[in-house]
Amino acid sequence: MRALLCLLFPVALFAADRPPNILIILADDLGYGDVRAYNPTRGKIATPHIDKLITEGMRFTDGHSSSGVCSPSRYALLTGRYHWRTRLQNGIVGVFGEPLIAPDRLTIASLAKRQGYRTAAIGKWHLGWDWPIANGDKALFRSYKEADRASPETDKATWQKVFTQKIPGGPTTRGFDTYFGTDVPNWPPFCFIENNQTIGVPDQALPKALLGNNQASLPGPALAEWKLERILPALTARACAFIDEAARKPEPFLLYLPLTTPHTPLAVNEEWKGKSGLNNAAADLIMETDAAVGQVLVALEKSGAANNTLVLFTSDNGFASYVGVKELEQQGHYPSGPLRGYKTSVYEGGHREPFIVRWPGKVTAASTCDQLVHHADLIATLAEIWGTALPPEAGEDSFSFLPLLKGSQQPTRDHAVSCAAAGTPSLRLGQWKYIATQPAQLYDLGNDLGETKNLADSQASRVTAMKAQLEKIIMAGRSTPGTPQKNDVKVRRFPASGKEATTPPTK
């Protein structure tokens, strides 16, 4: 009967009868200072749609990812568990790498399905698949060099053999009903993947003209006539179509939308080239990304579901300095705002991200929250919204920030761990930040947000206490209260060799 009524009356009439829809938009390499509202005096890139989301919701100023690079941050966001409890002690999931999320690991998507949600992932996965590649063929996929290949026809036949098969271990095995995306847009295979199979068979070597210059990063199999510029518009269109369709269904939906931009490839579509006025493709692509976010939010509004949808917008890590940060700063745009460091860094510019929540009727519009939150907190927050408890072996590092959304000024977590790409961890404890380098680093972020004054020597006892707390968090297998859990591997300790990468303070 209810299904029949949904056909007769607008979806919005039933908003009170159903849990909120969830829309998670994850930008890629968008710095803290790349959103104008986060960086009003030193930000020169217009981001009107993200800024509007801020005026309609809550802006967090102390939101963090698990790492200064993408795969580990995605793992923590989806599972509520720090990435370094897995095999990924540093770096990212490699090209044609295996799944990082264990098959039995609870994710925000599988938890949503238990609540009757329809779930979808659209965009960049970069958490590995069980690629059906024979051991003897792995070099052709993982370290392909066209100049070294003696038989292009043999290569083509091998690629066809793999990409005509289904690809297990992806998003649809980790809680998502459907998936559409490019996995890693600057890596092979250069094609779209839908659910567990490529759309078309990528059996041509990507043209050399598309390699380097902040376009594709690695050679390998591609669809004939593959265009990097098509990726963002295709993801945007698919997301809008999903929202329109899902809003007509009786069950609520969860859409995880990990955009591929403004990460490389810096494949800016013609209408956005030069729009930033900064003579920088990444800046133009930030504007195109903002427009894509705007299109998705318009689709949500038109669907009638916006008033009963919790929207979270954030980024996986900081701005990539190698796409022209010096030139941008010379023109007055500082991608990390007041923060030190960029993508890959253990400093704040590597992992302090734009973090915005809009939830009409629940979250006060144009509000700001300065409390510490983390991507890992999402699964516990959703669990509390849905009135369910996480099992002991799930969300081990996830603290619900629902009280903050309701206006509480009390911390929901007082500590958090975020790492550099090289694996170097930092521990937040209140306003203090300890970095496990040799020599140790300690910063008072309450008075020195730019991390310019290392207080480790004058605060030796605090360093010792924070180092001990980090060890306790590692050994317990969790940082939340509950039954101790096992890490997947022996966690690497730092300082490891005294060679951890650091970056000088930014201006």
C-alpha cells in the first residue's frame, strides 16, 4: 500500500516517516584554503556552491582525514577505523592493487543497508579490487612500458582476457548496491567501471599525449578515444540521475560521491579554462568541481528530497603542491590557508580539511563548530542517527559527532591520529599536537595554528605522555571505549629511521 501511495503523492510528504537520506561528497586534493568561505582573506578562487552549502549548514574548522593522501583517508571514512591498523602503513593502494577493506569489515554502506537503505558509490574508489590478472601477466598491468613491449597484439589479447571478466572485491562487495566510476582517474584502466565490470574493453595503450603534464600519471590499457575531460561531467550526471531516481523510491538512500577532482588529471573542460583568472589549471578545476557540487545539490533540491537529506562535504587530503602552489601563492591564493604543509604532509595542511554538514531542520544554518572531528567519525554518527549500536569489531576509531550537529559545545573526541603519506603519525590531544619524528615535534595549535614553534624541548613531559597515549591507542586496536581489538598487522612505530619527510612553514 505504501509503495502505491508513494506513486500518488510527493516524496516530501513522507519525509517524517523515513530516516534521512545521506549524501557524502568527497573532493580529491581540495585544500583547506581552496574553499573561499574557509579562506576569505587569502583565497582567490570562487567557490559559490560550496560556500552556499556552508551558509545553509555547519562549518567545522577542525575536521581531519586519516592521512595526507587518498587511499588511507577513504578507508577511514568508510570504516571508522584508522588506516594504519591495516597493511597500508604508508602510501596508497598501488596500481591494480588488492582490496584494502576486508570482506567482513562493516562500512557506512553495509551499515546503511541493515537500516533498509539503498546505497550507491559514484566516483573514485582507489581501495583495491581482486583484479582477475594471472600471476604471469601482472607486469603487463602494474609496470607497463610500451617501449619495452615486443608484441602489442599479445598485450591487447591479454587485456581483453582480463577486462571481459567480472572484477570481484570492489564497492558492490563492501556494502554498495551499485557503483559507477573510474577507480583511479590518472591510472589504468582508462575506462568507466559499472558495478563489477568495465564499460567497454580497454585494450589500447593510452596515447602518450595524455601522459605527464599533470594529466594521466601511468601508462596502460585504455578505451579507444578515451577523454580525461569526460570523467567529472559523467560522474556528476550519474549522481544527479541516481538522486532523481532514488528520491522516488520508498526506502531512503545513501550516496557516496568521491569526486575525482581537483586531483590530476587536470583535464579542465573548455568552459572552465581560465575562469579562475590565476593562469593555473588546478584553480580552474576547483571552480569546475564547485560547479559539479552545485549541480548535484540542485538535483537533490529538484528531487524533493533535500529537506530530509544530510549532506556532508569534505576532502580526502590537502592541496597537491606540485600543481603550481608557488605560482598560486604569488598571486595571493594560499591553498592551505593559514596552515603549514600540503598533500602528503603530517602538518595541518596535509589533513585538516573543509568539513561541512547541512541537515535542514536539524543543523543550524550558517553555524560554525570549532570542535575536533575526524572522517572516521562518520560511521558512529550515522549509527547514532539510526539508533543502532556498532559491534565491538567495527568503527574502532569512530566517535559520533551528532551532539555537535545538535549544537553542543562539548568535545565529542579529545584526541585523533592523522598521518603523513610516509606513515609518520601525529596525535592530537586537545589543542596539543605531537608528531612522532626524531627529534620530536610538539605544537600548541590553540596559539600556533601554523605550527611554527616546536615546543617539544620545553614540554618534555607532555611529549612523553602523548607518545605513551599513541602507543596505548595502537596496542588497544581501538581509540574508542570498548573491547580491545586486533590490528591486522604489526603496526610500524615512529620515529623509524629519522628520515620522515617534513616541510618548511608556509608563508
